[in-house]
Amino acid sequence: MTLASRLNKKAVVLFTGIGLGFCPALAGDAEIAEAQSVIDNQIRAFLSDDNATAYSFASPGIKQIFPTLDSFMNMVTRGYQPVWKPRAYSFGKSIEEGMKITQQLMVTGPDGKDYEAVYTLELQGDGTYKITGVSLRSAQTLGA
């Protein structure tokens, strides 16, 4: 199959999708924006000491591991200070794979150091994204 015929086939799929009210190229942007909103809302809840709201953004799997608000907050305050009380944060690279989104977050922690947080989120049965995990590491920054 030639490149031109592959491009024409993709164009037909794209226009067919638009005719049905669905556009794969645009759908990913909406899901990523929603996932970023979940992360942003959780961090804002942490910053305003609204721990119950912050806990509401955790997936059922996380809630199974940390079944109470106290156990969840104990884990967050001990191991995730940079996302619990960040000085600043900004979104980086996003990857959408099926019903899962991986979102990079660059964070300046309460200690003034830079960190990279990688969030994973999964679409739930109710149509919302919930946080399924966060990995955190010191960011490698260049000195001046």
C-alpha cells in the first residue's frame, strides 16, 4: 500500500468519525484535559487542607490499599510531600493508552527542590478519571 493510499484511508476514517460526532484526534485532548483537571483538583484540595476531597480523586484500587482517609493521608504526608504541599507545579508530557492516561508533572516541593511526578489515571465506569498511582523522583536540573 502506498503512502498516499494510507493517508487517504486515514482521512476517510477521520471524516467518518467527525460525521458520527467523534474525532480521534480531538478526543485525546479532552481526556488529557480531564485527567489534568483531576490532578489539579487533588493538589488544590491538599493545599486547602480538604483531605476528604483529595481522597475522592483516588481510584478504587488505591482506596482498597488505603481504606481510610487517615491511612491515605499518612501515606501522602510521609512519601509525597512535593505533591501534597507544592510551591509550584506544571504539566508536562501526557500519554493516553486506551482508558489509561499517564501524566508528567514538574513540581517544586515545599523544600524548594524540583521533582518529577508521574501520575497514572484510569477511566472509571462512571465516566470519570481517578488516580491509580503516582511515582515521584528528584528532577535533574541544570545549574546556572
